Amino acid sequence: MKKTVTMAIAIAAISISIMSCNNTTSQSTEAIIIDNILTRTSVRKFTEQKLTDTQIETLLRAGMAAPTGINLQPWEFIVITDTTVQNKLVTSRVNTMYREAPCLIVVCGDTTAVFKPHDDPDAQPMERPNGNWTQDCSAATENILLAAHAMGLGAVWTAAWPYPERYNIIREVLGIPDKIMPLAVIPVGYPAQDPKPKDKWKPAKIHYNQW
């Protein structure tokens, strides 16, 4: 019951943020959500305004609401607001925004999972590789991006995995255990730019019933 109430509060907070940032309270929930998806875009420049703890928690709640294979929930999140740590992660022009954003959210995945055999109730749980972690953590990352946009914030997905030159540095700086893999780093904050969303609609990429 407590879990259900907590989830309801999180969903309500995100819904309120969507309506507030779009200033379209008269619109249907469907239209607001679809508009939020279609107008989201990457933001790479930020003001110095800090995020509140409540804003950060709302983003994380959105991430943890993502779909996950057999409910393994392999995600782990590292929130970084310390500029000293942020500066250590800047290694090239690709990620200079790490030092400019007021907050970084590192989305990581547990590459192993504990499986319980379904056909043998007496069998002991076994830890083995989890091939779903990339999909699950990608869904969590997209949820965070959409929630940030709904809240009037800007964010961008910067890939860590599958680039060793990136995720090895992230692992070293943040002390991440061996079985945990950084998937993405999300700089998030109040936007200092207003990029327009790209029109990615291409009917030629759609196939019905067969290729």
C-alpha cells in the first residue's frame, strides 16, 4: 500500500510539472504527454541555478518507473552536484558540459542478476549475466529526459557505454564496482539555450506486417 501511494505521488508530481511547464491545463492529459515527447530535445548549455532535492528525486522516481525485464530493476543512479567531481569527469570537448550543468545523473546497470529457477522450487538462486540491463537502463534514461523536459529543465543523454575510454574513467572517478556498468551521464539543469526539436518523422521507415 505504501509503495502504491508513493508511486501515485510521484506520477502526480510529474503530471503537475507537465501541465505547469506547458501552461496548457485545459488540454487533455493525452495531448500534454504526447506534446512533451514530441518537443523534447537535447540541451547542452545551462544556467547556474541549482536544482532542488525535490526536483532531483522526481527525476529519479521517473527513471525508476521505467519498464524492466522480469522486473529485475538493474539500474543504479549516481547523482553528482560537487563541481570537483564533475571536473574530474571532463576528458574531452564531448563532455565539457559536465562542468557546466548544476547536476549530473549517471545511469548505471547491474550486469549480473540473481535468477530463481521457475521449475524447481528447491533450487538455490543463481547469479548470472543479465543481458537486459542496457535496455532497462536506456528506458530509465529516456524517462529522466522526458521528466526533465516536463519540469521545464534541460538535459542531454551522453553515452558512457559502450565506449571503454569513457566508462573506464567514470568508473575510476566514481569508484563503481566491477559488475556495475555506467550506461549514460545526463547533465541536467535550467536551460541557457532554446534549441528546437528535430522533426524525425519519416514514414519511409515504417513497415506493416512485413518488411
